[in-house]
Amino acid sequence: MSKAPKIARTLPALHRALDQLRARNAAVALVPTMGALHEGHISLVRLARKHAKRVVVSIFVNPTQFAAHEDLGSYPRTWKADLAKLTAENVDLVWHPDAKVMYPADFTSRVNVEGPATVSLEDRFRPHFFGGVATVVTKLFTQVRPEIAVFGEKDFQQLKVVTRMARDLDLGVKIVGAPVVRERDGLAMSSRNVYLSAEDRASAPVLYRTLKDTARRMRAGESLSAALAAGTAAIETAGFALDYLEARHAETLAPIASLKDGPVRLLVAAKIGTTRLIDNVKV
Ligand code: PAF
């Protein structure tokens, strides 16, 4: 029988719950989320469980990573369903602060990240994003003090930014990346997929199909520029407004000229209707 996780909404409650979880020095793994949990998040929880005896999931829709024109107000919030899913996974603790606990009225600090956060991918289109993510993730790490933290490869640049930040700032947490989880037709799972209209949902798998095809062309020896041009055409023909389709070094995210400069990751961001989707594959 699964037992519902403890829920902490304040810092004293979090610290009391963590003291109990850490009895006999049990290692703690943290899975940071914004809720609206799907199978992708559940795969992070399962991976966390492989790395640590205790699993803590944070659910916090972080206002500092949304720009004024973005979807903070409408971001899906599915607390009851989330809790049922985490109960089924035997998660030990859910850290669920509200915005006033995370950012009290006199809060003025912000973590500034560079390196993989300034490579002209997501940062070009969402300049506020990584500062907000870095600030909240640093706070989550200092609040929970996990040995391990698990992030999905779907947000590939975010994974690299957090990994570098944890290392640069000696945050004492090992970052583990988890593979993208996909719907049967290949669409990468995302809490924002609920925004897709039926028509846009039908077109959405084009993104992953194109990534796979572009990677195949590159491996077959086509020049990167020719493969990317074919990929761009396929995505735009399917009705997407493309932000980027780029081959980058898989660790530094620096631009590359040839597969020899790799390991290579192919990354895409594009809008279909009003929904912006991101995805990536290994080349
Ligand atoms: O990937 C997310 O869901 C968020 O960016 C994160 C890491 C939970 C920070 O708010």
C-alpha cells in the first residue's frame, strides 16, 4: 500500500521533515518541478529513487522564470492529481512553498549564470529565463540540501546550466540528467502540451521526426548546413514558427562546424499555434 508523502509548505516544516528523513544518514534526492506532473516527471522520480533512499519532489510554479507576456497565470496547476501520482511512487516528501515563502516581500537577490546560459539558444528568446531558474534552483538546493538532483534532458540547456552552476558554486549536489519521455507518436512530454489544439497536437510530432531525420542526415555525411536547411524547411512547412534548429556541442552548447567537433546535440524550439515546444536529440 502506498503512503501519501509528507507535505511541507514552510521552511520550518521542511526542515523538520528533512531531519526525520535523514535519520541514519539516508541520502536525499530532489526532483524540482512546477507540478502538472506527467510520465516524464514520474521517470525523474524513479531515477531519483535509484540514486537515493529518500526522494523529495518540489512543486513550485516559479514566477521569476516567466516574462510578463508569458503563461505564469495560466500555467497548469493540478495539485490533487500530482499528489496522487507522487503517492503511487512512494515519494517521501513534497516541498510546496507558495511565492511569499520562496520570495518574501524584501527579496532582492538573483543568481547570474553565464557559460551554457548565454549561448544564444533559449536565452535568445527567453532572456529572463535562466536567471529565474538559477535563482530558484539555488534556493531549492540550499533549502533541501539534497545529495542528488534529477533534471530532464528535455530542457537540455537548463540541465547544462544547472550542472555548471552546481559545480561552479560548490553547491554539493550531484546533478543527474534523465532521458526525454515521449508520447507514442514521438512528441516530448511537457506540461505545456495541454495548450495544443487538436490540429496543433496532430502536427506537433513533426518536431521529433525532423530532429531524427536531421540527425540521420548528419550521421550519413551530409554537411551540417544542408541537413539543418532540410530540417528547417520540414518544420516550417508543417506550420511551425521556428525559433531555432541548431547543432551544438553536447557539453558546452558551443556552435560546431562539423560532427568531428562533437559530441553533438541537435536542439529545436518552435511555436505551433500559440504553444512553444522544445526538443532535442543526440546526433
Ligand atoms: O524544469 C522545470 O520544471 C523548472 O524550470 C524548474 C527546474 C523546476 C525550476 O523552476
